[in-house]
Amino acid sequence: MLRFSINSRKASASLLVLLFAMGLIAGGLAIYYVNYRQISNLNNEVADLQSQIAGLNGSQNQTVTNQTITIYQGNTSLADLYANISDSIVMIQGTTSTGDVQGSGFVYNYSGRMVVITNFHVVYDTTDLSVTFSDGHGYAATVLGNDSYADLAVLSVDSAPSSELKPLQIVSSSALRVGDQVIAIGNPYGLVGSLTTGVVSALGRSIQEDYTNFSIANIIQTSTPINPGNSGGPLLNAVGDVVGITTAIVTDSQGLGFAIPSNTILREISSLISTGTYRGHSYLGISVHDMSYDLAQQNNISVTYGVRIPKEAEAGHQVVVPGGPSEGKLREGDIIIALNGTTVRNNDDLASYLEEKTLPIDLLVITVIRNNSQVDVSVTLGTRPPPPT
């Protein structure tokens, strides 16, 4: 009985092992089947997605092929912007003793009076002055006022019908930043109504014109292509408002143009129309040179920025104008480093501050380095002498 009992137990254990093994095999087969089905389904879904993507690509390519691409400046189409304002741009022509001249300008509404704004150098010493609109109709023009110190002129075209006079809006240039996109429209080389685009590449520059002994301050530098004939045309922001007047280029440069800021127009326009001139340019009556590291080393000076009044022996002329606002206040060798607490890095800063922030008879506190000590000097500003004729 004992032997039989042991064999029975062994047989039962073997059966259990066999059943367990068969269960494992069956379970494995079931799991494999489930996984296989899932993988198969996933493969089918991926194939469907790939087919859909291919269809979308084909449809998209076909759409792009037939699509008209529109370039936007801000939120405005350049084509729409041009269509809206091109009729406001005019060609200005005249005759001088040396030949014919040609430039650009734009219509502006000042307190109900329609005028054309342009550069002084476009109309300087001209006769037979005329303005031609985009439709080809031309009319005689006369100069209402001009300012050679700012290279500005305002013209009247009284014989033009009101339908021709479509004014542009002038906005403050104070909001401009380096990198802002700008547009120029004018008549380069007589090519009427040409549009170019670029960016503001610098602010607060000073440039020297041929008509005066003073630089024009607070100039906008731009990469917008400007050529002869563009002078006097508007520099526009991304929505078509005037922020400047294109005025000059650097000869043989690539993408280096300059524009009078619109703030100058807004400041002067009333006087130019009512009196024919503008006498609001502040005057210090000094000559200065930009400071630099090398100049500081040569003169044993600790400051490397600002503007220095040179010694007369260096300059070859008087550096503080006799009888001028600075006589007895500023001296040879003084280095101006601030105006009313605003830092002056160079002559651009000095000229721009005087032009933008001051008027004649204002009291200006000038911080200077004198004999390596810092002192404040108060000067009552004068008015620039009349420009040479």
C-alpha cells in the first residue's frame, strides 16, 4: 500500500507540472496573438496616417503653386500702403545757374492749408519751380519758407486743384527705435514714384551740409536705399505715416542714407509758413572735438568721452566766439560731459540735445571736466546767426 501511494503521488505531481507547462504555453500564445494584433493594427494606422500626410503635402504644394505671396510691413501690405499714399508724393523741378534740378516732396495739410514739404537744397537758388503729381499734371510752385540749418523748405502750389492735394500724416519721430522698418518713396534719377524699404540703422546722427557752417543734428540713419532725386521725399513708418524726410547719402556707400526727423518738421512748420524762416536753433558759440582714449592719453586726461574745446593753437581759429553765449563761461581745454544732467558722449549727442531739447534764451547747465576736476557752468543760450546767403 505504501508503494502504491508513493507512485500515485508522483503521477499526480507530474500531471500538475504538465498542466502548468501547458498553461504557460497557452498563455504565451494568447499574449503573442494579442500583441501581434495590436502591432498589426498600429502598422495599419501608421500607413493610413502616412497616406493622409502625403495627400496633404500634395494638396499644399498645389495650393502654394497657385498662391500670390503678399509681403507685409507690420500689419500692412506694402502694395496696399503704396497704393494709398503714392498720389501724395510729388516731383519737384527747377532751374539754377548751373542747370536743371529735380527732387521729391509730399503734400501736407497744415491747419487747413495744403502745402508741399521738401528739402532746402532741392529748391535752393532755383527759378521756374514746379511740382508734378503722380498723374503727370504739373503746376507752378513758390517757396513759402525755408531753413538751411535743417535742410527744410515749404512750397505752395496754389494753382493745383484740391483733387490733386492728398496730404500725408506726420507723426512724432521720438518713438523710432534702431531696427524699426521704414519706407522711402520718391523719384530717384527721375524714376517717378519709386519705393524702397529698410530699417532705422542709427539715431541722433549729425551731418554737414554745404550751405552752412553748422551740422544738421538729430538725423535718422537708415539702410533704406536713397539716391539722387529721392531728396525731399518722405521716410515712412510701417503704417505709412511720415517720420522723416530723406535728405542725404554717403557717396559710394551701400545702404547708408540719412533723413531729417519728423520732429524737426513739426517744430518748424508753423514758423516756416507764417514768417518764411525759423530762428529757434540754439547757439553755444564754441568749437569742439570728440574725445577719445588716445586724446585722453595724449593730454593726461582721465575721461575718454564727451567733447573737448581745443586750444586755439590746435584748431587754428578762435574756439570760443567773442561776444557769444559761452564767452567767459567755457574755456580752451574744457571737456563737456553732460547738459542739464544728460550725458554727452560725442558731438552728435551735443548737437542733438541742443536741437531737440533747447531753445534760444534757455539756461543750460553744462558739466565740464576742467583741469581734471568736474564743475558745472551755466550758459544762457543764444540764437544762431543768419545762414550765409
